[in-house]
Amino acid sequence: HCCPEKMLMTVSRLLRKVPQVHVPRRCMAESTATQVLSVMERSKALLESRISGTFTTSFSSHPSEDPRNASLTDPSSKETPIPLYGTAMMPYVLDADGCPNFGLRSTEKHAINITVTPSSSLLVYSLLPAKQNPSIVPAPKIILYGDTLKIEDEAERSKSRDLFLRVHPGSEPFLDEFDFYKLHSKTITYFFSGEQHLYTPDDFKRVKVDPIAK
């Protein structure tokens, strides 16, 4: 049997005969740069890779602003309106402008809330195992805050409907019952590694679509 020392010497001699390839530092840097997404690109990729999120709408409890609550308070009351919130998991699609679109029945609480005030938000977490609570796991997440408005233009509504059906084919049996809504973002916040990154809609729109996420 060959002793370990002789084997090591043989391997060393063989390695010395292998031609060394020199890679310029500039090429190495460019190669590394092309493989890493910027923080903004990662945030947009997160939004594009998911198809549902936590949708929140709000309304005021003051009867003068919300007739549903007229029985709760004296209409002559001067008390400060109390904001109330409705939250639920909501399937969404992204339109050509990168804005989330939703399908809602007119009787759903979110649709009713939007008629009172369009202020709303969409919270999207990265994909996690089903048993893990995303609210307590330090995973990336993105929050879009703005106004959700009903899509009134028939051509735009048709595009939103077709897109929604393509992404959520299971909705076909009741799709014609939906009105379609668009979240017009005012601020976009991305949370990652304990840091908070704030973007404007214009900044976000300029980011190229991530081909893997799409």
C-alpha cells in the first residue's frame, strides 16, 4: 500500500501541471453583479411571485359618514369618528401598471367599505411552510398602501377579468358576479433583514420585471 505522504506528493505534482486560468477582477465583479437582485428588484419579485395577500379596508363608525352604523350612535353626536378595519386574505393579479386588481361582489364587506373610504392596503409575505405564522417569522414582506377604486371603464374591466381568470382559474364559476377594483398605491414598503425600504409608485414602476418571478 502507498503511504499517505507519497499519495499527497503525487497529487500535488499533478495539480501543478493543470493550466491555471486567469479571470480578471472586473469580469468576476460583473459576473457577481448580474446574479444579485437589488433590494427594489427583490421587493417587486415578491409581489409578482405571489397571488394573494392580506387586504385591509377601513371605514368610519360615525353615522354621518357611514349609514350602516346609524343605530349605534346618536346622529347628533359630535364624537370623533372611530376608524374600523376589515381584513381578509384576498387573491389578486397585477395589471400592466403593476397595480393589484381584485374581484369583489358588491355585497362583500370590502366592497362596502370602499364605498365609504377608498383607503386600503395589501400585505404580501414571502412563501413559508403552512405551519409557520408569517407575522412572527422574520421573512420578507411588502405592504402597498393607497386607494382602491372600482374599475368603471369597460375595456379595462374586461382586461382585469381575463387576467384574473388566467391567474385564478378556479374563480370561473362565479367570475361574472364580481366587480373589479384596482389598488392605486401611494406608498410601498418592503421589509427585509430587519430593514425597512420605502418606495414611491413611480420608483417601483421603473423596476424591470423579474423573469423568474413572472
